[in-house]
Amino acid sequence: MFDNNTLSFLEKLQTFGWKLNLENIYSLLVYMDNPHVNLKCVHIAGTNGKGSTSAFLESILRTAGYKTGLFTSPHLVEVNERIRVNGVCISDADLTKYMTSLETKVREEECTYFETLTAIAFKYFCDCKVDFAVIEVGLGGRFDATNVVDPVLSIITEIDFDHEQYLGADISSIAKEKAGIIKKNRPCLVQTKKKEALVEFKNVAREKDADFFPLNKICNIEYKAEGAGYSKFNLTIFQKESNDLLLNIPGKVQVENAALAVSAVKLLENSGLPVSENAILNGLKNTLWPGRLQIIQDSSTILLDVAHNVASIKNLLDYIETFFKDKEIVFVLGLLGDKNRKEIVNLISFKAKSVFVVTPASSRATPANELTEDFQKLSVPAQVLTNFSQILDLTNADDLVCITGSHYVVGDFLKLYKKT
């Protein structure tokens, strides 16, 4: 079992928040004999979709027979989810062991929660001798703790507004921070169609002599069919076809994330990493990534989605309009304080029959009573929900119950649901 003292110490590190510099992580990695220099990896940044893209890519590589490491954040239910080898989360015993070995150094340097977990992930992957590691950026890119690796490929997913207090208040500024993961003489694959972002990415790629690949220039997507829980599509990448691909994570946005992962595989083949079409097909089909348009059938239909910024809320509402337009929507919502609360409330208000508001389990949470008042001012029935177990008793069987906002909110529901 996970040592409670170690878990408590790790969680206390969250009080340090985010430190956007690389001094602490380099100090930790030197202390651990620089495990990151031995990793062959792909580094993935972006506003939305980087977790799903990471999951798709790791699943394809694992299906192709490579031993994989996957580092993502945040987690939904347990912190162990952030660090996986061959799809298996790091054990409580191993996480305790690595945390204990670092504790003195972490205290000395006042390292953050994310810096500490990043160092542990790199050491664990090195010790496990993974063939390939997929590394997701935590926040931004340029000064993120993961940005110490020298990847064989950098990927930047869709760019939008989020964490403006750290990354800047316009798309160009945000893109400039994300572009910090582009490395000298290493290829870069980008998803965004926003002109301001593309200008920044192209400029940085030119400065770094990095080959630059916008997704829409190398890949064509042909949508074949979609349902509430799946998508089928064809891809043509570098004029080579991958047909009859199936995702069990629904939504057009996820198809674009999958296209990004497959395009990455095609680029990696140029660096001597062969992957069969069968591995691509089965890797995508078998990817599981909870909390992303995840449907649970209970006494009501429950939809879970970690839509935590304006762009992802819009995607969620588009999905609901496509597949659940005849249902009345009851939202369960909790937000962190750094989100565009006004715009998110306005968007949800147009769709909501009613809203139950929770306070995420974070020091950065927006208090539920404040968010409730925001909805009530727009004449939307809203009330504070103190216990997730109440939700199905408070809704009708014909309602769609949409649980969204912070990862903490979706994660807390999944914890409860797994126990029942």
C-alpha cells in the first residue's frame, strides 16, 4: 500500500503551486544521475488534447511491441495514473520508494508537486528500460519541468486560451510559450489552425533548424461514421492511407488528436521506429482514456468530460447537441479559480435544465456558492451539491447528467462510482 506519510508529504507540495523555471528540475535530475538523458521520447504540449494525443500515441507504440513509458497530468482518481509503463500505473510501493529517495532533496530545494513527479517519472522510465517515453507537458512548455528532454519529435496540439496569468493574454504569447518545446534539429508536428500560433511556431522552428509539419498540410481526415461512443474514419498521411480506423473515445476533436498521433508515428518511422498498420488500427481502437466524453449508463445517462476551459466546453456542448439534443441536460460543474468563469457559465446556461455546483478539492477552487450565484443571476436553476451520491436522486431518469469542469470533479465522481 501507498505509505500515508509519503502521500501526505507529496500532497503538501501542491502548496508551492507552479514554478515556471527549470532550476529545481535540473537539480533533482542531477541528484538522480540525469535519467532523462537516456530516454528516447516524444514531447507533447498544447492547450487541449495533449493527454488524449499522448494516450493514442503510447497505445500504438505499445501495440507495435515497444516497451513504453507514459507521463501525463493531471490524474483523475489516483496519482499513480500519471506514470505508466506498458499501460500499467506505477505501483504504490515503487512510488513510495522513489519519493522517499528524493524527499530530502525535495525539501531542500522546495520543489513543487509537478517537478517532483516529473523527476520520479524520468527515473522510473530509465530504471524500467523503456524503449520509448511519451511525455506530456504540465503547463506551457518553455519553462515546464518536462522541458529538459531532448525528444526525437515535438508535438503541439490545439492552442487556445487557458492559464493566461502564466502564459499571456493573447494567442501569440501563448503559442510562444508552447513553442519552447521545439528543439534544435528535431522535427515538430503541430495541430493548430490559428494563424497567429502558426506564425510563432514557424519562426521558432526556423530558428532551431527544426523540420516543421502542420497537421493539415500532411494529413487528410475522412470521417466515415460517428456515434455517441465511437468514431470511424480514414487518414491519408504523406499520401499513404490508413483506412477503417475506429476510436472508442467519441468526438471529432478526438479524431483530430488520433490523426496527430498517427502522423507522429509516420514521422517516427523516419527515425528507425517501424510500426505496422495493424498496430495503428488496434492501438487506436484499444485506447482507453476515462473522463473524455465518457458515457456511463445508470438509472440516468451520465456523461463525464474534463472540459475545463472555454474551448473544451464548446466542444462538449457541440457533442451534446449532436447526440443528445432531445434530452434535458442537468450539469454538475466545478471550476478552478483561474478559468474564464463568466464565459463558461454563459455557454452552459443556454443548454442547462439545471446546474448542481461543487467545489473542487483544490486550494485553487472556485467556491460552489459563488458559481451558483452566477447561474442564478442568469435565471438558471442552480444549487450547491455537497455529496455526489445525491445526484441520481435529484434528477429524472430521462435527463442527461453531464459532470464536467475540473479534473477533480470528474475524478471524485469516478472514485465514488468505482466503490458502488
